[in-house]
Amino acid sequence: MSKIAVIGKTEVISGFKALGFEVGPVDSLKEAREKLAEFSDCAIIFITEDLALELKEELKSVKPIITLIPTPTGSLGLAEEKIKSIVTKAIGVEIK
């Protein structure tokens, strides 16, 4: 069975463990990079938007599917931008 992992601050991701996800609580970018490498065999990695913003270059070369989740302070809009970009590439029209 393919694994799903979540990387972020403990208070954001702790609930995902109850769903059977691998969880990678981090307090620094260094720890986030280490967890990203550790979870490279997962099919999907959820990562908080704040970390994704800081790890933008590293995420380009990661094989698993990366899905962004907001932090408790709210969304940075990165997930919405990513979805718009994918849709624009797929259909050739920007949706506003």
C-alpha cells in the first residue's frame, strides 16, 4: 500500500496520525529537509504552505505528489496558485 506523509509543525499535523498518515513534525527548515528526504518513498506528501514556500526549490525535484495545506494562521494562497497553474497548463486558458 502506498504511504501518505505530512510535514509541518506538531500542532498542525498531529491529527493526521489518527488517519494512518506518516507524520513528520518539524521546528526548522533543516528538519523539514530531513523529513522530505525520509518520506521520499511515499506516494503523497502533505506539507504546510509556510514550509513549502521556504522549500520551493527542493520540492521541484521531489518524486512524490506534493499537496499544500494551510497553517493555523490561514492560507498563504499557494495551493490555489498551484491549482490554477496546473489547470492553465492543462486547458490552455487562465481561470480567474
